[in-house]
Amino acid sequence: MAGGRLDPEAYAEKINGWAKGTMIESHGTRILSAGEGRAVAELPFKPELSQPTGLFHGGAIIAFADETATAASMWETNPTGEFKPELFPLTLQISANLIRNTNRGVLRAEAEIIHRGRTTLVVEVKVRDELGKLIASLLVTQLIPVPAA
């Protein structure tokens, strides 16, 4: 922990702990690292995440990408590793392009903050399959929380 900040892997473990009992945990997202404007996560395929044809449900892919974007943004809004709901970034908009799909393996999302404004963050997320093929590309706009004075 340098300068009051956890390293990206330790911060990811904090996020995974906070996610217990939430939708994030129930569908299997695991944050691997979160810090310095980036986050990486994995989501294994399971039938509960599929649509009727047996492929990943588009909503599951989008939720996974949003969770990864939020992990990247959390580092910006609250890097200490102490959970503070008033510092939690809120998603305002998601623009998603679903490129292809799969029904096996583990998806990997990589999120990077590409714009830091006064009141918003814009995060680019790429979701890939185990072979590195692009599954989805998203832009997520998040509100930077303003702590109460």
C-alpha cells in the first residue's frame, strides 16, 4: 500500500469482498485487478447466464462489462479500500457493441478510463473470449460522486 492506496490486486480483492451477496457474485464475476485507471475481470460461462439458444445473454455480457468499468472507476473515486457507499461511482450511460458470442469458457474484460472530467468518467471496456476474440466493445459513462461536506 503506497501513499494510502492498495495495489491493484489487493484492491480487486476488496471489491470482490464487497460484492458478496450481490448480483455481481451471483453470476460469477471475479475482479482480478483494479487500479490506476484500469480493471480486469473474468466471467465463466454457466447455463444461468445464457439466452434460449444457449449463448451468453447480451445482458449478462453488458452487466459484466459495467461491473469491470465500475471497478476501474472505484479506484479513482475511493482508492483507500474502505467501502464508502457515498463514493461509489454510478453508471449514467452504456453504449455497447456486441460483436460475437460464445457458450463456453471464460470471458475476460479489460476496462480503462479514457476521460476524467469534473463530474464524469468515461471508461472503455473490451470483452474477449478465451481465444482473445472480441466479444463486445463498450463505452461506460459514470457519475463521479461528490462526498457530502
